[in-house]
Amino acid sequence: MKKVFDRIYVALILLFMYVPIFVMIVFSFNDSKSRSVWQGFSLRWYEALFNDQSIMDSLWLSVLVAVLSAAFSTVLGTLAAIGLRAFTKRTQQFVMTVNNIPMVNPEIVTGIAMMLMFVVIFRSTGLLQPGFATLLIAHITFCTPYVMLSVLPKLRQMNPHLYEAAQDLGCPPVKAFFKVVLPEIMPGIITGALMAFTLSLDDFVISYFTSGSSAQTLPLVIYSMTKKRINPKVNALSSIMFIAVLVLLVIINLREMREEAKNKGVKAKG
């Protein structure tokens, strides 16, 4: 009975989380603007979405910022995680505490703090006028800690003597890093990069305070649209984004399953 109850409980949680998304996807194909009455299948809202220049511009800007912030934060977070291994245990604990502050801190506090910093820098030096640059810096700042937390477990799982063994066999330090260390921690790097990408793409609060009027991301545009009656184009846009993220996660999970199966096969042969 306990197993049956647990399965029913998990099923109810999954239904609670995903039924609204499936309803949204279904009504993105509705022929009318109604959010409750189905009046026939149509692709009119997808056509209207791709013809809306403001939404498309904000979408490309959001994707560009997400890709760049994920790339920079992945490099910074990975290097920080590798460098942290060289510190003493007490120093590691202090750095991890500092690293966790941006994740625990409310986003509105981070957004206001970064806005004030950019305003002070702009007024004193004329640099970093609120726009694309400030938006990108803000996204890199709050994405980097998540990458660092994703890479650290893989570093702890790795045999610390592999890098030294590669050097003893004549491999230069840089080459040993790319040939030995990087493949071992690659799953953590990929996970951190995906997390940084999705966090950046989804962020609203920090973007609201740091973007200025010249760089409006997709969440900001959607928020401005909610001040009026919600247009069904938002359903179509959200459906496309959900399916794209779902496909990406499936590809990554399949890749990890193949790597695990390959590693098990190698260990079995050994």
C-alpha cells in the first residue's frame, strides 16, 4: 500500500506541475482569443508571433544574452571551482559561503544593488550606461555561482592523482588539463552551462533593474503585455520555449546515459 500511495502522490505532483503547461500548449492552437473555450485548430497565433517584430527582437536579445552569459559564467565558474581545490579547507568553506550568498539572496536585492553600482559607475566615469552591457554583466554575476556548484562535485569525484600521473608521463600542464581533467568534469560543466542558460533566459527581476530602456528582454516584454489583456501569442511563444528546453534536456540525458553505459562496459571488460 505504501508503494501505491507513493506512486499516486508523485503522479499528483507531476500533474499539478505539467497540466497547466499542456493546457497552454493546447490553447496556443486555439482559433479564438478565448482562454477557456476551444473553437477549432489553427496556427494563426504562431504566424502572428513570428510577424510581431517587437517580440522577435526581444527573443533574439534574450537568447543572445543567455548564450553569452552562459559561456562567460561557465568559464569563470569552472576556473573558480578548479582554483578552489588548491585552497585550504577553511578557505574553501569561506569561499563557498560567499558563493552561496547570490543564490540565497532575494533577486530584488541583487537587482537593486547592481543597478545602484552601474548608476554610480556611469555618473562618475561615463561608462556602463544601462543597456546591453550592464544586462550581460548582471546575468554573468548571478549565473557563475550555479556553474561553480555544478563543477565542484565532479572535481571531488575525480581521482586527484590523474593530473599528476599525466605530468609524470611527460604531458605538459596545459595539455594534461585538457586531456585529463576537462573530460572528467565535462558533465558538470555541461550541467552548469545549461542551468546558466535557462536562468538567464528566464530572469525578470534582475533584468528589470539593470537593462535600461534600450535592452528589453523577452520576460520584460511579456510583463508589459500583461498590463493589458494577455494575447494568445504569449501561449505560442511559451510553447515553443518549453518544447525547445524539453528537447535539449532529453538530448543531454541521453548523452549522459550513453556515457554511463560506456563506462560500465569499460569497467566490465577491465
